[in-house]
Amino acid sequence: MRSAGIPYCGWPPTPAELAGSWNLDPNLLAALGLAALAGAMFGGGRRLAWLAGIAVLAIVFVSPLCALASALFAARGLHHLIVAAIVAPLLAIALPAPRATTTVPALAISSAALWLWHWPALYTAAYYETTVYWLMQLALLASFVWFWRAVLSLRVPAIPALLAIGAGAGQMGLLGALLTLAPRPLYEPHALAPLLWGLDPLQDQQLAGLLMWVPAFFVYGGFALLAARRIDRTAFG
């Protein structure tokens, strides 16, 4: 585990250092191993979805992407997009369907978590303090697992699910647009490191915004198509 004041994923690497910047934190590796073993609780496709989600988590936190996120806010934006729109739905598919048949609380909480942890002061705290860093990651993961469990549940009518997916894509796209169009850099931890990668801090922030703005619509759009197919089956039989 990293000491306070040092980014959890380590100090920003240079391009030459990136390939060797793997995160082999034993606590993290143990947690991922236990999470993978928990897949034995599930059967068939649900087990596959769970293990796929844990595998993607390992890529996010163990591979050099973790270190790159210390250097580039764009890499952090990609990191958050992967957790919210790839890992979370995979884990949600594996978990039992929720009892509730409304998507509103899950949408509200996941949206609030996403925006809250992109507030510059909180983001800076999470960058330098390991405990706050993991609070951010767990809050994002848990809230988006809740969101995807709600919208992918067959207990939720297809049209409310489709509306919630659209709203989720919209709020993530709005955050991405604000980051892209902001007139100045907002995140102090990324004031210098992007220069090592041929970007100025504003360009780095704009790239992060575009990653959260454009790819997210394609991912959410795929899930919207699944919800639309449920409408077709209901209508035609």
C-alpha cells in the first residue's frame, strides 16, 4: 500500500518507464484473487460475467494503465469509464436481480458519485491519499453496479430501463462535455505530468472529456438496444 502523499498508482511515469510500471500491491492482488474465487458462487453465464468483470478490474488496477492515470487525467477518465460502463455491468449481470422495480434511486446515486468524485478538490484528495482513492473507486464501482443491476433486471419494465440508460448516458456525456469545453485546466495533480506525454494540461483534460463523452454513448447505446429488444418482444409476442 502506498504512503500518504504518494499517488496510489505511484508517481507519474515517463513514456520510457510506462511498460515496467505494473502495480503489484499484495493487498490488491489478494482482493482480486478472493473476488475471482467468489465466482464459484455463480453458475454458467453469470460466473463468466463475474470473472470477466474481475479480469477487467485487474487490467485497470494492476496493468500500467494504473500508473498512466497518475500522469494523465485522460487515462483517469478512461479508467473511470471502464469501471462504470464495462466492469459494473459485467458484475451486475452476475448478481441476483434486485427486488426493487424502480431505476430512479440507482440512477441518482451513481450520477451523484460520478460528479462528486470529479469535483477538483475531492479528486485531488483521492489522488494523494490512498484511503480517499479507494473510497472513490469503491463508490463508483458500487453505485454503478447498482445502476446496471436495476436497468438490466427483467423485473424492471423495458421503457423505464431505456429512459434510465438514456439519462445515465446523458449525465456522463454532460460531464465529459464540461471537461472538454472548460477554458482552463481544473485538476492540479495533472498540471505538469502531461507535458512528458506531449500534451499540455488543458489538452489532457479535453481528451479525458472526449473519452467520457463519445465512447460512453456507444456503450450505453448497446445496452439501450437490449432494452429496446425487450419492448419488441413485449409488443409482438
